[in-house]
Amino acid sequence: MTINMRRWVYVTAAGTITVGLVFWLVCANLAESAFHYPEGKCECGRLSYINKVPVLEVWGEPEQMGQAMARLGVVPAERLRHYPRELFFAVLPRLTPAEWSTRAWQELLAAGQRLIANMPERYRREYESLRKHVPEAWHEGLLAGNTLFDIKRVVHCSAVIVQVRPVQGDANSQASLLLGRNLDFPTLGYLHKYSLVSVYRPRDRYAFVAVGFPGMIGVLSGMNEHGLCVAMLEVYESGDGSPPFDAKGIPYAVCLRQLLEECRTVEEAERRLREMPHTCYYNLAICDTRTGGVFEVSPQRICFRGLEQGLCACTNTFLSEPLQVKDGKNWYRSRERLTELLSLREQGSIEIADVHRVLHRANLGAVTMHTMILEPLALRLHLAMGSCPSSALPLVRLDLRQLLKPEERPH
């Protein structure tokens, strides 16, 4: 019997993952030995520590970046190759008979292969190079790790874009924006320990930084050399009647990477985003050095919510009229988290510490693994990761200007 993937995706997104959620929380408390990426270099890559944060730099053609990522990031993180499969079975509805579970995994891989084929050619080249330079035991994990999340939504997250006023009396101070975000995601007790900051300097495209994990072709959170910042947040239901999954779309993390490589402003990103075919529902928090907001994306429609009173926030629901679900579910305390983020409007002067504070109030405990604040004008990243909830940790500042400047790209 063939499993209907579209129906299965809808069912899993619609609330039958409760048992799996309990499993995540139990696993999050299991002790695992600490992991430390080894520092190293290769022809088109370098892994080093900046302020105790692992930073992997890759550059050149897609094949060169894929090889460098494989050698310096993926191969050392052997434990990660099991994560996509373990996550899948942790949140899988209890299908009977038992062999349906294995069949569902194989169908997910087949759907993932179709999504890989939808990627623009340069990303397929990078993916194939990555795959070529890791042991065969990694191959299923790489495929699922780059496509699972479009098919089966398990990413939560909170994000806020806020305008910071210039400091009175400081002639050099100017108005700027901050993008703050929590990445809320099941760790199964170990994923957060493999977090990595990756700096990409692709030939003939904009350099960018991404906060994520080794082996991901796409981007969940990042900023490019022009200060364009992006962060994705999954959404679980839509009022526009579009399907929860469209196999003809491009994986959303790859869409975000395209924006960083090709666009300088929110305006340019909007034009590019509307040209892309999309796989599922998600919110895209975005800002440049001057403005920002949230794109609400479904396979059939894109709506934009801009700054209101200098602020825009989102969690895991659509808020724009065409996409909003009336009396929709309160996914993972989405409403309460949104209220915490919007409380920044009550403050007259906002600083990094204020954004950090509301992100901590919006955390989801054992699944909050990355907390960050991006400063597009200054090209700075303030990042907390390593234990959960990451929002409880102090932020580490990374100055990205030298890493992202075009003249700093290796030749």
C-alpha cells in the first residue's frame, strides 16, 4: 500500500506528533559527551574558533565549497549522520502495520530526491560534491537533512525586527535595525552540540554567514556582506487553501541562501522571492540596513508585513489577512511568544540586551538551541549556542566585516 505523502505531511503537522514531542524532551536531558570541531585547513576552506565559536569558511566554485564543507565540517561530526532518521522516527505517527514506518522513510527519501532535482544547478553541484566527499554511510542523512524539513515541519522559532534610534548627542550614531531570533528545534539531546557558523564566499556572488549545521546547502539564519539578514520560521496552517507541501518547489533553506547570494535589499529580495516556486508554509523575517518585515509564504501566495511603530515580529502562524487562519491553533505557544516579542514596543530606547531579554522570555526550553541578534549596519552577529535554552546563555559578539568583505576573499 502506497502512503499518500501529502496527506501524511498534513496529518503530522496537524497535531499527531505529541508523543514525539515528549520523546524530544526526554532525549534533551540525556547526557552526551561534548563535541569539539577540530581546527584545520584545506584548499578552499578553513575551520577556526573566533571568541570560542566554531567558524567554518569556504570559498570558490560550488564543487570546492562542497568538498571543503565535507572535509572540515561534516566528516568530523560523525554523530550527525544519524540525526535525520532518528528525528523522523521520533515524530512519526504510530503507523500500523510496523513496516509502514520503513516505507514512509523510503517515500520521504524519494520525495527529498525530487526536491534536490528542483534546486538551481549550482546548489546541486555543491550537494553532489559534498556527497562525493563523505563516506557512503552519510548519504541518506545528507539527503534527508537537506529536504526533510520542507516535507515534515518540526521547526518552531521566534523572530523580531526592531528599529533602534540614534543615540542623542552622538554625532556618529544613526538609526539602525536589529533582527533577533530563537531557533527552536528538536535536538534529540545532541544536535545543538554540533552547531556551526559557516561563512561562504562563493565566486561571483555575495558572501554571507549562516548559523546552522554542517552539510546543509541552505540557510536557516544568516546575513550577507551588504547587511541583508534572513531567518525562517515554519508555519503549520494557511487560510489560502494551498497544499501544505508542493513537491515542485525549491527547498526553503535554499531559497533563503539564494536571497543572500543575489540580493542587497529587502526590495530586491521580494522580487527574487516572488520568482521562486515554494514547497510549504513559512514566515521569513528579513531586514537590510534601512527597513525590514516578514514575508508570509505559502506555495500559492506571498504577503508582506512591514514595520509598525518601528517593529515587526512573528512566530509560527500567519497574521496577514489573506493567509491567516481564523481561530487557528496556538502552535507551540505562538501567541504568547508573539506577545513577548511585541512588548518591545513599550520601551522608549532599545538595546541589544533588551532584545535578548524578550527572546529569553519567548524561549521553548529544551528545543531552543540558537539565540542570535543580527546587526546589519555594523555587520555584527551576537550569538548564543551550545546548551538549551540558548537564550539563557550570554551572547558572544562576532564582527563579520572582515570575514565578509569582498577584498578579503582568498584567491
